[in-house]
Amino acid sequence: MKLLRFGLPGSEKPGLQLEDGSRIDASGFGMDWNHDFFADPSNLKRLGDWAGKNADSAPKISEGTRLGPAVARPGKLICIGLNFSDHAAEAGMDIPKEPIVFFKATSAIVGPNDDVMIPRGSEKTDWEVELAFVVGKKASYVSREEALDYVAGYVLHNDYSERAYQLERGGQWVKGKSCDTFAPIGPFVATTDEIPDPENLKMWLKVNGETKQNGNSNKLIFGIAFLVSYLSEFMTLEPGDVVSTGTPPGVGMGSKPPQFMKPGDVVELGIEGLGSSTQTAVAWTR
Ligand code: ZN
């Protein structure tokens, strides 16, 4: 199934994207795609049954309706840094011996096609197409062998980054990762049955029509099962939490000369099986 959310910011409703690409309002199921929904894996099966009975009669979502973040505000948005060796090289950094883990403020999360706002005074706003996964069960000290049982689905994420805040202002990367609108998530969460091999998905990103990132999740240094197990050693992963697994090469920081975003730039990105999203850059306003 493909789970999405639609409507105005802050009052999104749950929906589903059907096989033919059409979208239906799933409010009738009675739950949003949030912690409580993912906490009980039987909800996914019940939702499948509901969709089987109601796909034809549920209200259609009209084209042009705003999509919200594909999951309701998660408890945690965790990111993995430098998880593609060729991206580490373009960033001028060593391949990490263990995963680099950082947080992104959940207040940065927006819908997949919402505008991205360049922070006040920012000169180094950059893009990062990423494969993210949604946690499906409370995970603490999970072994690698059982780790994938803890994943509910996969979703497209653009890990927008302000490089000066991230790398030139000291301390943790969180400063450059958390600005409002820096985490478009969606268009939909594809449940794991839809993505049999998450570590072999094409990933791409264009800026103003020009391809910047053209990668594949088969280049992940630390794979998804490893990451679930690894993270669960340091913190409890909770249902609905989102983990973003890192970006392939082709970010603005790595371009020669470096290229960063300006108002009016249009960023389009996608991952095989997970759809695509588009953000237009706008200048900061309060
Ligand atoms: Zn990233």
C-alpha cells in the first residue's frame, strides 16, 4: 500500500494511492498515519482489508490537492551522514567507520511539494535526495537478523542542509539540518511488501531541470538492517519514527564551483518505487 496525507498544513487527512495512481480519502478507516497506527502492525492488514472494500466508494482526492508529510509528526527524525562513499569523498570527508548519526528537528517536516524556504541570511542551502524508512515496531537492542521486521515502509525525503550552519558554526550538524521546510517527506510511504529490495533503488535529483544526483541505494555503506540494529543500541526506535539513510553524490557543496540554492530554484527528486516530489525555493519570511 501507499500511504499519504493530504489537505491544509496542520489539518491533513489520511489517504491512499491506488495501483492506478489515483488517490482516495482514507479518513473512513479512522486513523491517521501516526505513532498509534504504526504501533500495531495488524493495522496495516486491517487497512488493506478496508481498502479492498472501500476503494471504489471512498471520496477521491482531486488532482492538485496539497499533499502533507506522508507520516504524521514523528517522535524522531534521525539521519545518517556520509553513508555513500562517493558522497563522503565529494564532501572531503573520510568514510566513517561507524554510522554518523544526527537528528533533524521534526518541526522541519513539510509536505513533499511545499516550498522550501531559504533561511534568513543563508548563502549555502543545499539538497540531498534520501531513502528514509518508517519504524513499525518499538525497537531496542534488535539483532541484524530480525531488524527488517521493525520497518513499516519506505519514503522519499529531501534532507535540505545549510552548509555554513552545519559545518562552519561549530557543534552538531543539527544546526544546519533543522530549519523550517528542510524535510519534505513524501509523496507516500510504500509499505515493505511494495519494495522487495530497498537496497537497489535508483535515486535522482534535478535542480532547474539539470540532473545533480543520480545514484542508487545499492551504494549504501551501512544498509537498512544494520542501521535499525545499530540505532537500537543507542536509543529506542518508536513506531512512526523516521530514519533517513544518507545521500548519494551530487550535492551543491560538492559541485565545482559549489552551487547553492536561490529563490525561484526548482528541485525535483525521486526514488524508484517511491514517487517524486518538487520543491520551489522561496526567500525567508517570518
Ligand atoms: Zn543527509
